Amino acid sequence: MFSGWSFIRLGTILVYVFMFAPVSVVVLLSFNSSQFGSFPMEGLSFRWFVALWDNAAIVRAFQTSMMLGALTAVISTTLGVLASLAMVRYTFPGKTAISTALIAPILVPEVVLAVALLLFLGAMGVPKSFPLLLAGHVIFTLPFVVLVVQARLVSVKREYEEAAMSLGAGPIETFFQITLPLILPAVLAGGLFAFTISFDDITGTLFWKPGGVETVPTQIFAMLRNSISPEINALGTVMIVVTVALPLLGAAAARRLSRKQ
Amino acid sequence: MSEAAGISVELKDVVKRYGAFTAVHNTNLDIEDGSFLTLLGPSGCGKTTTLRMIAGLTSITEGDVLIKGRRVNDLPIHKRNLGIVFQNYALFPHKSVFDNVAFGLKYRNVAKADAAKRVKDALELVQLPQMADRMPSQLSGGQQQRIALARAIVIQPDVLLLDEPLSALDANLREDMRIELKKIQHTLGVTTVFVTHDQSEALAMSDKIVVMSAGHVEQVGTPEEVYNSPASEFVAGFLGNSNILDATVSDAAEGRAKLDVDGLGTILADTGGRALSKGGKVKVSIRAEKLYLDADGEDDSSSFSADVGTVDYQGQVARYFLTVGDRQLQAINPIDDHPIAEGKTVAVKIRARDCVVLPA
């Protein structure tokens, strides 16, 4: 009666429940009208979202996170595309070592990376600042961009660029006219990765952020230390929307782009 | 000065090395204005490397490349004014056919209206005027190749470089494109360098063929010269089906030589101006279609007899695999009613003028 398949099916369902039940609890409770952020639910209400909007600290944290994420995405993507071009299109001494170093931040535990950067800049006498925080985020989002863009660039044949150059386009024109449009889906995907990873990050951010600056995750962390306010549920829901909806939108845009070709 | 001599492209002592490996050995080549020159050879012979050095896609280790009399070694590709057609077309997949063809005109300060007219003319020349708004992915392989050609010629290049442009097409289309390509080249009068490993393409299209092997130029000549008077054993073996035999000179006089071929006996050969000394070792090359088989003939002095082995029937002609003693020969003869049956003994006739004497 119980075949192997039904066990696998059951197992799969349990894994999904395990993964998504806590998330859905947060989303569900963010609409609870009760004073307390817990079951039973008393009624449907948007009051906690309104409360979020009225909480200046949270709005500031949200702005900081958005700014940080956007800048991280732009810088990481730019550097990542340049690095990928170098890795895929050119040969130079020490290429393997540089390639490994570029990917390494994924492999090194984030705490170690966080402490290392802090100690390094401390030794150099550089104080904590927003640019430092941004630099940290760029370091550990860069590998994702490089991996995604490299994979795409490998599949873009060299002949397209050679053809463009033979027709009179210089190297920079060739990049913007030919190479960039052809790798654009991967560039967008890489940028979205960078944004969501930066937006979500707490470990590195806790180490690197200067005093008085909070991102959404560190703000939630701070709020949790005092009390479990239902506002946190609402903030959690907003974060889920930003980090899930944005990549989905991006993926849809990328698919449309590549279909046009 | 080269302009006056009517030379479009000049290679002077050009060498290409990759580390310890020499891809192209010391090569000298003059390509005349408006001519169609083919670099022919098996894969890895250096023909594509040579083309890429002319294009500026590959750097030159030694020597000079001159285009229109101007040394271009250090001139980047986008300033050389060349049209290149790649094996896999390399049409920009994100641009329409019109934008693909118009691409090169953007960098040549051509006014918009003028550019549109030139694109239209180029598309008409390749007989695809109605395709301007399509995307490359909506075209067949043959159509893509025509668009790639239009894109390369619309900029009025000094030299048109074709890198195996036909090899991705299927056989029928390839023959049509071959004729058309030659026609277009003739109409425009553009100096063309064509790279192929296909001897029939080379023979049909070229004004001049450069046969290459292992990084060396084996022979430069008109299609007839390389086919009928191969300069080396490699050329004789690469073009068409040839029988290449070891021989000893038994007598030489006045452009004629008597050659002793092991197992076949004595044959007469034209020396083609080559000085031969008695007793010298040579090779003699005889094309398969120059072995005349006679099923009923008597074995006279100028012929020898052979046994017919496998018969490869090809419609108008048949290819016969012959055995003479322990020696294998190939013959291609027109078919008269029926091909000669397997197992028959035939008389084989060879004319002296069809025997090409090569150094051993």
C-alpha cells in the first residue's frame, strides 16, 4: 500500500512545510489586529504596517538597506562584469589564483570575513563608515555576480565580437553594442543576487556598520532584544516581499529579454 | 608602391609561433587586386591562422603584413577596413537583419538615408531584400550566410576574408552558394581571401590557390596548375585521387624520361622541365582518372595488366580499386553501359603527359 514513491512524496511535503511554515506564520501574524504578535488571531488589520510607516527608525533602516543594496548591486555588477571579461576573454599570469580569490568569499565563513575586514581596516586606522559597510557587501556579493556572468559569457561566441570589430567598432563600442546586450540577462540576475544578498545580510553588517546606522535586519535584531512587537512581523513580511518578489520580477524580465533574441 | 603593382595584400616572411609550436612557417604571399585567392589545406595546416593574421585577429610573431601597401602589423582590426565572413555566420542575434548589415556603416560616417540605401542594395545583391526586418534566428542557415556576406561587403572593404563560409551548409546549398559567392565577388571586384579544406570549392572558385600543409605553403598556382602540375607529393595526394609511385629513372632525354616502377615495369613520363639524372630516385604521380582501363585490350608495350578489385559505382563514373602484383592502384573511368566487373583482368594505359614526376 505504501510504495517508495508515496514516502518520497510525503518527505517532500514535510520538507516544504518545515521550510515555509515559519515564514507563513510571520506573514499571517503581520495581519493580526491583536496587540500581541502571537496566536490566536483576533481579526484582520493593516495596523502594523501603518505602525511601521510611522516608525521613523524603521523607515530610516529601510532607506539605508535600499540604498546599500542598490549601491552594492551596481558596484558588484560592474566589477563582476569586468572581472568576468578578464577571466573568460584573456589569458594572463596568475589567472587561476585570481579566479580562486574572487570566488573565495563564498567559501570563507562570513564571520571570519567580517572580522578580518574589520581588523584589517582597524590596523590601517580607517574608522567604521558607510563606505566600509558598502565595501564589505561588495566583497561577498561579487562572487555570485562573477559566477553567473562568467557562465553566460562563456556561451557568447568570440566571433560576435570579432565580427563587430572587423566592421569598425572599437573595443568599447563592441562591448556596449554586442557583448553587454548578449550577457544582459546574466548581468541583471547577478545584480539582483547582489541586491537581495546585501538586503538580507546581518552577520557582516553587524560588524561593519558605523554607530547609529541600522539596516532592516539589524533593526529587527535590535527590536527583538527588547520585545517581540507585532511590528516585526509586518517588517518581516515587507522583507519577504522585497527579497522574493524582486528576483521573480527580474527573472521574468530576463526571460523576456532572452526570448526576444 | 605596392598599389602601383596591383597588390592588395602582401605577406612578407610571416611567421606565427605559439610557444614552441610553429603554426605558420616563413610565408610570402602577394594577393593581387580584385583576385580570388584560396588558402587550401587540411585542418591544422595554418590556413585559418594565416587568414586571422591578415584580419588582425591573431598577432604576427615575425614578418610583415601589408594591406594596400601599408604595413598593418600594429593596426587593430577595427581600423583595417576588412569584411569578414565567419564559418558560423556570427550574425548579431539581438539585432535585426537591417541593423546587422547597417552595423559597419555606423562607424563610417555614412548619412542615414545613404546607409539605408546601401543596406538595401547589399540585401538585393544577396537576393534577400525582403528580410530586412527579420531577426537572425528566423532565417535558415543559407539565408544567414547571405546576410553575413551582405554585412561584410556593404562597408566596401579593401579585402574580403571568408573563413570556411560554406562548410556549415548542406551539400546542395553549398554548391549554389559557391556559384553565387563567386558571382558576387566578380561583380564587386573585391580582393578576396577564402579559406577552405574543400578542394572542389577551391578549384571552382579561385583565381589562385595556395595549398598549405603543416604550416608550410606547398604550392601557389591557378586551379589548373595545382591540379595538373602538383609541385609536391602532398599537393598531388590532397587534390583529387592520385596514384603516387616510387620509381627509378632508367633513361632521361629531351623532356621525356623512362621510369622503372616496382611491380609495374617501365613507364614513360614527361619531366615537366625537371632535370633528372639516370639512376635517380623519384616519385611519379598519376591521377586516378588518367588510368585508362580497357577490358578487352591487349597488353601492349605502353600498358600493363591489372586485376579489378572493389568497384565503387558513382553513376557517370566508377572508381576501380586495382591490384598489380602486390601494388594497389585507383582508377576513375567513365562508364560505358556497365562498369567493369569485379575480378576481371584489364589492360591499363597511361600517357606520358599525365605522369607528373616529383622529387622522391
